[in-house]
Amino acid sequence: MTYYLQYFPTGGTLKSLHYNFRLGASTAFNIVNETCLALWSVLSPIYLRYPKEQDWLRIAAEFEEKSKFPNCCGVVLGKLIDVTAPKKSGSKYSNYKRYFSTNLLAPLPNNNTICPFFIIGDTAYPLHEHIFTPYPGKYHDFSSIQKNYNKELRSVRQNIEKTFGILVKRWRVLSGSIEANPDCLPYWGIILATVVLHNFVKSFDDPAS
């Protein structure tokens, strides 16, 4: 656990840590992987559980109070997490920004669960009866109503983007290029562990969350 706690908040490399603790590289990977799996299995049912109907109603009411969007259950956003591509992985982890990454994406709720509610996305997502996206096109071609609508959506998304910023700042392992070995330490294990740990820590600041 000492090894793990030094790795996640500081963002140090696994290579430097296995030297500091005098552990073999494969042992270091296995320690982090087993700890990530244990954290996920124990904490996710509590701090990342799927909302029930009453939870969606509460979330929508709180969201409307803060953003003035009625019947909105939140925002769907993605964040590219920088990773060190494994050998012989080709272009599997390559992205449009020309570096290797994997995507951390907020999960989309089931339509039947949130109906008649909706969520907010950016132009990367298709317009849907349950996904509100900005008007595409050039700003000067928009009407005043369209401009105001896009402005309000952008302000809501910017507030949510701060959550990703806090997550990365608290768990600096996400701020650099994550080292992993798909055979014994997949990227998703590290990312999911940081998410549930983030919610666990946040619960002490805001028990109602």
C-alpha cells in the first residue's frame, strides 16, 4: 500500500519506484494492479454506483438550481489520458492530437431510466432526444437565440471540465504518461481506481455527494 500511495498522488514512474523499493519490475506492476482491482471492487459499489430513479430526480433538481437547465441530469464529457503505448500496439492508442492516450468518458445513462430527462454534450456527440448539443456552424451565422443557447451550454460544460482538472491535480499519475503493461497492469485499472478514490476522498468534503 505504501508503494501504491506514493505512485498515485505523486505521479512518479513505476520504473523509478521499483528501484526505490528494490522490487522487480513485474512485481511492481502486479502490486499496483492488485491494489487497483481491490479498490475498484470495494469502493465502486458505494462511490460509483449507478443512480436510482430518486437519485436522478435529485440530480436534475440540483442541476437546474445551479445551471437553470430544467430536466437535465448532467454533462457527458471525455478526457484523453496520456499513456505510454505498449510495444507492437500500432495505432491502437494514437489519437487525433498525435500522441498516445486512452479516453476517460462519463458513462451515458440508459434512455429508459432518465426519460424524459436529458444530458448535455459537445459537438462530438450527435443531437438526440436525450442529448442536447450546441448548434454547429459559424458563430456569425447564428441567431441571437442560438448564440445564447450555445453560450449557456458552453458555460455548463466548462464547469464540469473543472472536475477533470481537480481529478488530475489530486492524482498526478494522470497528469503524465501512464506506464502500463496490458498483460499485468491495464490502463483502465489505474484510471478506474483514481476515479473511485477521488469520489471517496470527496465524500469527506461533501458527505451528501
